[in-house]
Amino acid sequence: MPVSAAKKAANLRWDKKNMSTVACKLKKEQADAFKEYAFIQGKTVNTLLREYVFKCIGYEEE
């Protein structure tokens, strides 16, 4: 079922208020190698990075 324009707008407002992006720059070959590593692990790059951040800050995701 497609998401309505109103729901998309509400999601964007919520994200702007409650979420933040953490990023780093890597050489293309390093980024590609990490993407391949994530694929081999059966996870997304985002998932791996979130897991690492949570481990560093002692946060356990429910």
C-alpha cells in the first residue's frame, strides 16, 4: 500500500525533530570494501554502523 503524501510529510517532520545523521568520508575503494563486507554479513551498511555506535555508547536496542 503506497504511503500518502501527508504521511510522508509527517514522517519527515518527525525525523527532522528526532533523528540525526552521523557520517564519515572514506575513499571510494574503502567504502566499496565495507559495503561488500556488509553484504557478506547479510546486513546493510546502516545496520552495521548502528550496531557499532550502540556498542560504543552502551545502548541495547529493544
